[in-house]
Amino acid sequence: MTQLKSADLSELDFDTIKTNLKAFLKNQDEFTDYDFEGSALSILLDVLAYNTHYNAYIANMVANEMFLDSAVKRSSAISAAKQIGFTPASARSARAKINVTVNSPEGNPDTLTIDAKTPFTATVNDNTFSFFNLQATTITPVAGVYTVNNLDVVEGEVVNLQFASATPGPDEKFEIPDPNIDTSTLKVTIQSAASNTSAVAFNLTVDTTNVTSTSRVFFLEMNPIERYEIFFGDGNIGKLLENGNIINVEYLKSTGIPANTSNNATVGFTTPSIGGSTDIDITTVQNPSSASAADQLTDIKFKAPRVNAARNRAVTAADYKALIEANFTDAESVVVFGGEDNSPPKFGKVIISLKPFDGFTISTDTKNAIIEDILREKKVMAIQPEFIDPEFFFVNLTVNIQYDSSTTTLSADTIKDAVTTVINNYFSSDLQKFNQDFNKSKLIKNILDNNDSIVSVIMLISLQKRNTITLNTLNTFAGDDKIKFENPVQPGTIKSSRFFQLVQNTTTLVNMTDVPDTNPADDSGTGTIAIVNSSSGVLLEQNLGNVNYATGDVSIGGFTPTALPNNITDFRMTSAVQESGQNIRALRNQILVRDKTILNVAAGRDAGLTVNMTAIVQ
């Protein structure tokens, strides 16, 4: 009897399955000269093919969803990650810092307490959000003024749940029904019974190495319907609850990313009363920021294997990175490398750099908290972690577009806006994180693919470094502090932002530029840094420093700025990138971001992005 070939058994497509079944039947003596297309047997073949197709699809999906790498459903990835001890991060609420002054509280008490969960209200992007302080704060007046500085407030809605233990042990789990919980605000207390109002705090743990049979801890995981569950110890690892114990759960329900500020305008906070007083002044120290979404499918796939590889210890650089990413969800990007790879080397150190979701750096308090709360008990004793801030390189683009006006009904401005969006999307998706290089050809391809009428894209690329300078003081950028573009720069294109300096006892607006040592200039050669009059271009001071065009290193000797124009606050050095190096590298703690500078002629600042449109007819 003729059998199906092994190749036929691997088909999943309906039409191919039916064709294989038909070929099988045609080879049987019983169906010689049978009409398979117009007969009732064709319907039976359809049924067989459909059934085979469905079963094959289900088997394929089951096999895929069993493994983290091939899972296409978030719930499947959650289940697979649970097996290797990984719990996805929840949404994170926006955080802010405020200074609070209570004016003339009644009775002028010796101390004044801002109770935990005192409500504060802020308006962000025309939406109103509720913020709360999670810890009570006591104010001791100074000279009769009741002020607390840098009070931490967190956005969200306070939620309280209560459960009763019926079958104590790890198998008894209590589901938190809210998908928008911020688990970093989760607090759990236990009452011995409903009639006993005193409660004992239990703490969340993921590390069981120091957990004993009496440790008051609870554990957190996510179930297949994507809800968090808490459970407790078995009496060997963690304290065992008793029948009838009451579990109190409190947390903040997060709004997430919409509560982050999207501009630099200061957000104002209000509160109805503190200590019975309604005369309250609030100053914002840090706008709401650091809110983030819960881990999605791609986040789980990326983080879970790395956390599992770290095994809750910090030995390799990858271990440090995995632990920070798993336990500090305010980080958009983290890079860790050995001190021996630092420039200059720092032996015996592990260097950590972290970029938050909002802003450029994290506070010293946050750095210390990561070291103390996340790394100290897990790191090798002889190795000391050290934080360094990310080093930002600002990419300045001039994009010249030629488009065929005969092939489109869109205006030049519409196409220009679309090109700007493509560029912004490229930076947000492909750059602005550690270890992400700028690829000129990819960006040009993205622009060309956006609109068929675009026939030519010419892109001029510059890099910009930003530093602070001290007025009326000798400033130098040399040795370890020299300006490093870390990429080959084009001779004759280095230019600084403008500043005022005394020239022959006259305050003069000047800027720096470079003068190549050879003519014609050598891309692998050197040059000197000079100061020129910004208005006339006249050379005022030569040999102020030197530049290596191949490495992009710029050393600047002493100069004394007396003022900065137009209330600018930093000193910027910009240079075009050599054609051979226009795939810009980002090493170690370096991050490439788009220069969003607005044209400021007086300060010597070019626009960060310029798109020029030229219409042609082919």
C-alpha cells in the first residue's frame, strides 16, 4: 500500500496538506480515474485537511509557548520565566521631590508631622495626578519656620486589600487583581486574627540565602493571567502563617508614563492641609519623572535569561547589569565594565553607568541606594562598585533632501515633517542607549523608504561635547579632562560656542576654532586651537591647545571667560565627523543623542537638526 512520504508529514499549510492527501489517494488502486475535484470526496478531503491543519497549528503553538525564546504571548513568557526565578517588573509611578513649608501652624508645636500618604496634587500636561509621601516625616522648626526639604512624593492611587489565611503555606497564594500596581510601593502586614488590630510588617524577598524559619518575609510572582500574587514561607524558608491570620496589602495603583513631565516647565504641587494648617508653600525641586510601563514580552525575553545567569550574585559585569535591571526599573539603559577598561584605568573597581528614563543622570542618593540595597550582599568583597555618569555625545545633522515634485501631491513642508519624524524615531529606537552606534546608511535608507518621491539624501554630521566652565577663572581641558570626541573629526571644522573674554582690556565676544598644522590638512594629522573674534573672524590667540584629528582628542590650555551670551549655561565644542567615520561609535558609558538645540546666533549655536528641501522634476 502506498504511504505518505516523510516530507508530506511536515506540511502545515492547508492547501499543501490537501494536495498531499489527494496525491496519496490517486496512488491507490481503488481510486484510479477518480474525479477528486468535483466529487463528494473533495469535501471529505477538505475536512481532513482542515482537521490536520488545526492540529498542526495547535501543536506548533503549544511547542512555541513552552519555551521563553519562541513564546509569542506575554503570559507564556511569564510562565517560562517563573521556572528560572524571574518575576517581570510592574509599572512604576512617577516620582518627584518637593520642599514644603507650613506657615504658622496652630499652637506653634515643637514638631509637626506630615503623615504618611498625605495627598498632594499636581497638573502634568493638562492632566491632574495624585501624589503621596510613602513615609511619615517630622518637621522640627528652625527660627520658627516649619520646612522639610526634598520630600519624596509618588504618583498613584492608594489601594488597600485584605485576605484571610485558610491553608497556610507556599501553595496558598493571594492574587492582587490590579494590573497597574507599582510593586515597589507594596506593603504587607499580618494580623494574628480579625479581632486583633495590631499588625506585624512582612518584607518582600527574592534572596533566600539569609531567610530562616522565623523570617517575616513574603514572595511575589505573576500568575498565568498576568496578575501578581503574594505567598508566604513554609516554616523552613520563611515564617509559616497560621490559620485565621489576616493579610493586609497596601500599594499604589500607577498611572504610569503619562505622569512624567514632557518639558522643563516647573510642575506645581498643592495639598489641602498639613497638621491642621492650610497655609502651605510648596516648591518643586524635581519634576515628576521616572514613571515606566510594566515589562512587556521583549523585556521578559531579554531580562529573564540574564537574571538567571547571574544567580543572584555579582561576579561578572553581566551579573551586575542583570541585577540592576531586575531590581531598579527606573533605568532605561545600564552598562557595566571592569575598571581596567576605564579611561584612565581604575583597578579593583567595577564601573557602572545608568541612564534614567527621564533626564540624563541619577542622584547620588539613588546611586548609593543601588550599591547598598541591590549589590552589597551579592558582590565579590574585594571589588568595589563605582558609578560614573553617562557621557553624552550630541549628534548634529544637516539633511539635504531632493524630491521629485511630479510624483507626489505632498507639499515640501509635509515631506520635511515626515523626514523629521523618521530621524526622531531612529534616535529614539536605535540610539540614546549604551552600546548603540550611529549608522548613517541605515538612517538614509529609512528616509528614502518613507516617501517614494525622495530621490536623494545628503547628510552632514557633526558631533558636539558639552562642558561647564567657571567665569572669571582660568579654565583648562587637558590630560584626563581633555575633550574627547572618540571619533575621527574633520580638520578645520572645530568650533566652540561663544563667550566673552578680555582682549586688550576690552570685553570681546570670541569663540575657539582649529587650525590644521599642514596645508592641505591631513585627516590623520594634528592641529592647534585658536581664539578668534566671533564678529570679524580675526585671529586673537594662537596655540591655545592642540587637536588630534584621527582620535578626536582636543586639549585646551588656560582661558578666562568673563561672561556667556544670551544667558547660556554651558560651553560647547562641535566638529564635523570625517567621512570615513560617519558610523559614529559609542563606547563604554557613552550615549549618542540627537542635538535638539534651537538656532541661537548670538551664542554661536547652530540648530541641532536642519532639513533642507529641494524640488526637482526627473
